[in-house]
Amino acid sequence: MTAQRRRDPEWREFERLIARIESDAGPQGLIIKSPDRLRCKLTGRLREVDASIRVKVGTTEMLITIECRRRSKLQDVTWIEQLATKKSSIGADRTIAVSASGFSTDAVIAASHGGISLRKISDLTVSDINPILGLDLVMFWHKACAITGAGIRAYRAGDDAALEPNDVEFVLPPDTDLFAPIFHHTEDGSSWSLNDVWRKVQETLNPYSEIGKGEPPITRTARIPYPGTVSIDTPYGPWKLGHVFLSMAMWIEPEMISIEEALKVSYSDPDGSSVHRVEFSSQRTQDWRISLQAQSDTKDVNEIRFGGNWPHNQEQ
């Protein structure tokens, strides 16, 4: 059962969400890892936890583990007893047990005696969210491109003149597979694709400079020289490569995520205290997100914790 759950991406994302909530709810300096593997003090073997939190209190480092269950039934005392035993064996100072369905009365009692903190996570509607988190939408900007031509020029010793894009001898067919390894290094045996060439151009140059967000595409051509140690596959057989002229149409386009599309959850403890969290996630790039989190009853915008993961220093 455990191995099957680990292969389920929804479970992994659920566990990472809990880790993000705890990170934003805690003080600065938390070190959170999801999942994590900790050494059992009894057997010496590594045991996996859904997430771990390490934080320094004074000069002492505390270890808190997080275990999650996304099941439809109330979690009973058996799971809590299992977690208490596991907590002791791995030397955790505390364990947070998170359920999407809540806990039985016996489970709550057992948790209070076993060093287990209980949390329940549930979905919210737009109308349920704390109004200070009611951002209407978030806009992500994505770099986009389309190849408009790839010209090649055969290698010639001493051919170092400032060549122009029309100084090519052959243009790759429009149906060329961009991911096919058509380039081959004749000395080390490595191969790469036209897409790899484009990625290298982006690493070396700044082809998107001066391209405004939401503006029409701009076509630019990069000239990539090769020193005679690379061949390229063509319909006429391999050529010793001298230059590639890669022409790309480039633009920066928006992706809008509305509050209705955003993830909206409440994260509460048995005492009734809860935080509300809203996450706007890009559908195109899975690891881009912007989050807002605050106590469910706060009215102070200064208490909002902002987080996320996106390329802050780029044009996206």
C-alpha cells in the first residue's frame, strides 16, 4: 500500500502542500524536506517520513516530522499510536499528523499523550476565504518561441569572416525533428539536437532582451560556429559542420490564473485555530506558484505570508 501511494503524484503533491503550509506558518529559518529519510535508533535503518522540519531553538536543533493521510474516513487511534512509536524510534521531538477527513475522539486523546499535533486540511470556496487573501487573479509570463529556419554551412578552414544569415548552403527541412540527435562530435562521440543548440544559445546570449511582454513576435538569428569537429545529419548524408544559423521567432505571452482556479484550503487544529491558504499555480510550468497565507480571522494585511517559486530575475 505504501509503495503504491508513493507512485501517485497526487499524494506527493498533497505532502508537499502540507510542507509549504508549515513552512509559511512557522518562523524564519526552518529547514523543510519532503520527503525525508531518518535513521531509526532501534534498527539503524532509514525510515521515510512525508516531511521533516528542522529548526533551532536557542542552541538546540529540534526535529519535527509530518505524516499525511488523504482518506475519506476519520483517522483512528491506531494510526496515532503507530506515529507515536515511529516518532520515538527516529528521535523526533514532535510529529504533526495531517488528515483530510479529521480524527476520531480516541485519536485526539492519544495524540495529546503521544507528542502528536493534529491538523485537518479542507477545501475552501472563494466566499469562505479570509477577505484579505481575495486576490482576483495572478498573471504568469512565459517565454515562447517557434523556429523559422535553420541554415547550415559546411566547414572550411579559415572561414572566420563575419558571415550573414544568407551565407548558408543548406536549410534543414521544416519537418526536421527538433529533438533528434542530428549533431555528432567526431572526437568524443557525443550527440545533441537542434533543441539543445537553442538551449545553449539561451544560456550564452540573451535572445529575449528588449522583447516586451504581450508584444508581437520578434525574429532573431543566432550564428553558431563549429571548429570542424562536428558533423550534422542531412538528407544528403553527414556534413562536416562549420556554422549553424538558427532563426527563432520569440515572444512573451501571459497566463492568467483566477481565484476560482486557485487552490484554496483551510489548515486547522482541534482547538479551532486555522490558517487559510491560496495558491495560484501555472498550468504550463508545474513548479511555478504564488501563494498567500494568513490566519483565518486576521484583518491585518501585514500578517499575510507571501511565497512562491518562479523566476524572479527573468522576464517571465
